[in-house]
Amino acid sequence: MAKFELDGEKIAENQDEYLKETFDLPVFDGDYEDIYQYLIGFYNKTLITLTNSQKVDPDLIDVFERASDYNSLVKFEKID
């Protein structure tokens, strides 16, 4: 199972670079739909955890939640 452990503090510091590096995206310019499209295409079980979620744009959290609703292999958890 693939695991992505996201830290809201690091997202707040440099969102685009942090998300690009964490998800190993070739290009990310801050468009949350790019991350959504990436996540719904996963073919393996994937767990995304987020700490310090209060520091994260609610629209980004929505992207993770929508992706987990759409793709049953993707699970999203907020750990605060």
C-alpha cells in the first residue's frame, strides 16, 4: 500500500513545491484539480494522512475527500 503523510504546516510554508515533491508530480502550479486527477487514477491501495489540517486550504482537503469518494482504492484521513 502506498502511503502519503502530509503535514499541514509544510503545506502552508510552500504548498506547490511540497505537494509536487510529495506526490512526485512532474509539474504542479497550484491547481488542485491536477492533484484530483492524479489521485483518481491510482490503481493500488493508497492511504493519504494529513496532520495540522487547520493550516490547509479547505479546498485542498475537499480534493482529497472527493478523490477518496471517487476512487475506492484511495483513503484519506485527517489526523489532528
